[in-house]
Amino acid sequence: MISAFRDITIESWNTQGLGCLKKRPVVRDSISSANPSIICVQETKLAAVDRFVLSSFLPSNLSCFETVDAIGSSGGILTAWDAGLYSLVSAHRCRFSLTLTLQSSLYDLVLAVTNVYAPANHAPSPDFLDEFESLGPLFPIPWLIIGDFNLLGDPSDKNNANFDVSLASSFNDTIRKLALFELLLSDRLYTWSNKCDTPVLARLDRALFNHAWNLALPNSSLSSLPRPTSDHFPLMVTASTSIPRTRCFRFENAWLKDPLFLQTTLPAWHSPAARADAAGDLAARLKSFRSAAKVWKRSHRFNPKFENNCVFLIDLLDLFEETRPLSSDELRHRVSCRTTLERLVLARAAYWKQRGKFHAIVEGDENSKFFHARASQRLRRNIIRVLDVAGVTVATHEAKAVALHSFYLNLLGCQQPDF
């Protein structure tokens, strides 16, 4: 059931390294399916992260990020957020944590999110707890602390008797000193497994929050997500605000790009019985059409994987074509993929044009990726890469300029001097 209020969604996941290129698409697809507005990643094992690397393991909407870089092949913390929903106020980096203060663009709310990756080796755990305690006075605003704490608070946090009472007492004392609440995990007992035949299970990942968060976002919950990779389960914090969602129906111009839309919905426009009252007749038709359009919307939601699959198949068939002729079925399939891809791109352009309120421009001229690609294609097509001059291939810019000048000079002749 869709919530009647807007939700803040924050995902946390110890991915246990993102250096493996094969692992990154798995992580990206998992995060994309969860669709968080903020993502906290621990143990990236990346010494540096740029936008190119970021796009390999995060969906495109999570384009803004801050990091605590890994030291060698250990550690590494990254927090990314949706720039359309939040703007960065400040970033506070420590040895074991990264705290971002974010301003919401939807409502009057400033919140702090601390991404924690505590040491697995417990020798520096006292240093982590001191660092953790020092953060408290810095964030009197709504504050969430989430991540891999690598500490247990109670014997029930582990499925065996190996429990360090002293370390757990220090951890609990720090939480009490900061006056923090723990957000209880609703759907499982443990968040980590060593994946052995007789596994050791523990609750190492958790979420804590302060009193200001409790007042601003009282309807907060914590749940786990599927674990396609890593020993840790991803966690998702969902915090409901008091800002209601709009219930009004909005017609999407992008629907008109699908040839089946009008075929499916127009019968609903003609279905109501004719009325003598013109206004009543129009209202009945609109209501019937709106119901049909809502059904269409639910069954034709945008799926980014569909577009990616079209691109993949086109590239694959283009690659095959370089080594062998394509069969008639392959040619027909490529044409179908290109047609579908063009329709999806035009629908996306119409979607953003409608929201951008640019009524005086041609659809798609808002520097979308499609028109960037078209412009690049025209540029590549119009560039003269080589010239054949009397059987000699000319490739350098200077040589091509001389050859073209000589050709047109002979073709048009030179200007006659005036006497």
C-alpha cells in the first residue's frame, strides 16, 4: 500500500569491497531496486572515488557524494544522496565515520546522517567509541547514526556464547551518554553471517537516532533488504514525514508516445451514456478516461532495465555484424529494439519537458541524453577523418587543410587582380 505521506529512505550496506568490476553492477542493481534517497556504503576498499567509478555501482539519481577514502585495501566510507531531494550543508569526516548535514528541498528539515564503519579488529574499538561520543554535541538537529558498528550490545546479538561483556558495556555506556535510541530491526535477528556450514550469525549493523529525530520523524522503521552479495544484509530506514502526497490525477504527455495508449484508453472516453447536460457529459467522460489511464499507468511503469536491455541487444547485434552477416530475424530484432528505444527516449523527454514547464521549445531540446547522443553522432558523421589525394591517404589536420585548399583553388580559380 502506498503511504499517504512522503518518506525519507536511507539505505546502509557494508558491501565488503567494490574493487571487483563484476561486483559493481550487482550492487548498483540492488540499490536501484531499493530506490533510497540516501545511501550509506561501508568498506568500499576504494582509495579514491570519482563520478565515473561512482556510476559503476550506484544508480544515476544518487549523483552527489562524500567519502572517507580507504587506506590501502581496507576501510572506506561513502555516502551519496539524490540532489533533487537534498542539498549538502556540511560534511564532517573522522577516522571511523562520515557525517553529512543535509537540507531537504521538499520541506523545512535539516538532518544529520552519520555513516559508521567501526574496526573489525577490536584493538582500536575504544578509539572508535571516543570518536563516536565526541560527535554528540555537534549535531543537536535530527541525527541518524547508521552503519556497521562491529560491536555487540547484548548476548542475544549473536548466535553463540562468544561475547565480550566489557566491550559491550562500553558500547552501551556510549549510547546512554549520547542519549540515543535504537531503531529496532523488524524482520530478522542478525545482519551478518560468516557463510560457513555452521554459520556464526551476529547483529553488527544497526541504526541509532537522537531525541530531535524522534520529534521530527516519529514514524521511523528499520528493515532488511535482500543480500545479493557481501556477508552483510543491507538495511533500510524509512521515516515518514507529515507532508501528505498529492492525490490529484495528472495526465502524462509521455503516455502519448506509446501507440497502445490511445487504443486502450479511448474506449473509456466514449463509454459513458450521453447526457443533455454538456458539463455533466464532459465530467463523466473525464472520470471514465481517468480511471482507464490510472490502470494504464499501473501496468506500464517505467523499467530502466528494459531500456538497458534494448541498448545491450543493439550493441551486441552491431558487434556481430562486424564479423558476419546478420540473419533476417536478427535484423528484424535490431530494428524492433531501435524503435522501442527511440520511443522510450522520446517518452522520457516528454516526461521531463512537462515537468520543466518549458512550453516554447521543441520537445527534447532540454539537453537530454538522447539529443546529446544525436549531436555527437552528427559530429562524428560530419568529421572528415581521412582524405585520399592521388592514392595517398592524408590524415593530419594540416595536410587535409592543404589538400582541400589546393582542390578548391583548382576548381574555382584564383581572384584576378584589379587594374
